[in-house]
Amino acid sequence: MKTFIILIALFLFISFSAFPQFIEPKPFWGRGVPIVNNWISTGIIASDTSGVREPMKSFMAEDQGSHFQVFSFYAWPYGSSSFGWHINSSWIKTFSSFYFSPSDSDKYFLIPDTIAIDYKFVEGINVSRILVTMGIQDSDATWQVWQAPPARILLDSGWQTIYWNLQEAKDQGMKGFWLFHLHFVVSSSGQDFPDLPYLGANMGVDNIRGIDDTLGTFLIDGFGDSTHSVYVSVPETEQISKNFVLGQNYPNPFNPSSTIKFSIPKREWVSLIVFNLLGQEVKTLVSEEKGMGSYEVRFNASNLPSGIYFYRLQVGNSIEVKKMILMK
């Protein structure tokens, strides 16, 4: 109960002193909303939900073979015709297993340097603007909460990736988190809709992942796709189940080229791709079927800036990622 009170206080309610003659916002709790993929609705802020069959719900969907989750929220908004109409929707998820610190006594989830999330505006009614943000709650006894600044989602651009720097959370003394929070603010322009409009949206969310110099790039929530894209990786010291061998590149650090060796036990489709620290693909080294044996590939980074890069080998359904450093 304490967790929900803190989340509602910090994430749902905002100050409305800037709105002269506005329609009063009210909280409508998320009790009774079905839990999907362990995401729980903490409520919606609106003026009314009368006549709305399902003000809040979520469900799984698929896009070109990749699964993602849709968060749906519809209601009568609050606000005014001068400043626009709004509804807010919030969701939380706790993680019983994730990436633990090496010490058995530290049962928290390590905070990465950056968190990245893929968003997509699926559909909506009377929507002019969508803002998204995320938050984390500390796992220690202080129950400290950190909220990221809001970011705007374009309505007609397909999937978009939002990156949030978590250095501020680290500066506040947070070391790990056990609870993750998603928050959406959907708005209609008062100029386009001078009368109170019915308002809502279906928002797609996929691939919540951490990006870190030490931890690497790792998946927090793949929404059903545990091996989706680059976002599944592990520290170099952690063992993973696989039926192939991926060697550490050499030399490492390197300038401007390095060799990557790998071996596979049987004929399989093989993909070897290099990504930057933001998870963006910079070069495909291998993308073809290969027979049993050992291989080596030369990676030339003469046209890339210095920094940390990751190379991901996928053999069939198995994946391994390793880190390399380019120093010019």
C-alpha cells in the first residue's frame, strides 16, 4: 500500500494552478483492470469515465513477428479550452528476477547509465499530443523514487526510441530498483476542440532495456520476446546457454581494426552485427548460413568515433554479446 501511495503522489498528480477556470481532475483507480505481463494499472486522471466500457486496459500485440504491449486509456479529460484537454494514465511493474549485483547480499536491480524504451502511437481519439515518461523506485528502505523528464511521441512516425539518462538517479544515491513505472499524458488542443472532447489513445511499448558501460546492453522487459534484437546481452563474465563459441575480439582496445572469432557446431543461419552504445546498428559483418566450423571476421572501424561498441552473434535462436573498445 505504501508503494502505491508514493507512486500516485509523485507520478499521477500535477499542479493545476496554471489553469484558470479548468474542469477539475479526478483520480480513477486501476483496481479491477486485468494484469497483463505483470503490468498493473495504478489509475487514470480525468474528469469522468462515465459511459466508457474499459477506461483502462492493456493487451499483447504483434508487429512483424515481434511482440509488444498496448496500454489503452480513454476518458473525459480535465483542463480547459484555453490550455487544452488532458488525461493521464500510469502503470507499474515489479521484477522478481532481472540483473542482480554480484554480491548475494545486495538484492536490488542495478541501475544502468541509460534506459531506452520503444514507443508507438497505435491509435487514438481526438489526440493532438502525447507525452511519456518513466520512473524507478529504489529497492532500499528509503523507497526513493526517481522520475525522468517527459518526452514527446510523434503521432505518425511508427516506432520511436526514447533514451533517458539515469545519472541524476545515481547522484541521488540510488544504486538499484525493484519497481518500474510508465506514465502517459494524452492531450487535445483547445483550439481544435473548444468543447470538452472524449479523449484517449492506444500506446505500444516494447524493449525496455538498460545501456551501461559496465553492465553492457541488457533487456529489462522484452514483452514476450526474450531474444528480441540487440537488447539481450550479458556481462562478459556471466555464462549463458548456447551451442556455439564467441571469442573476445583482439586486439582490444583496438585502432582501427580488430578480429572476431567464433565457432558453430552445425549448419545454422549466422548473424554477426556491431552496435554502438545506444543500441544502434553500425555494421553487419555476417548474415548468411554457415556450416560447422571456426570462423574469423575482420572489423574495420576507421570511419567510426572512439568509444564502446558491442558485437552480437546470433546462431539459430541463441545469442551472445561482447563488448569492445575503439581508441583512436
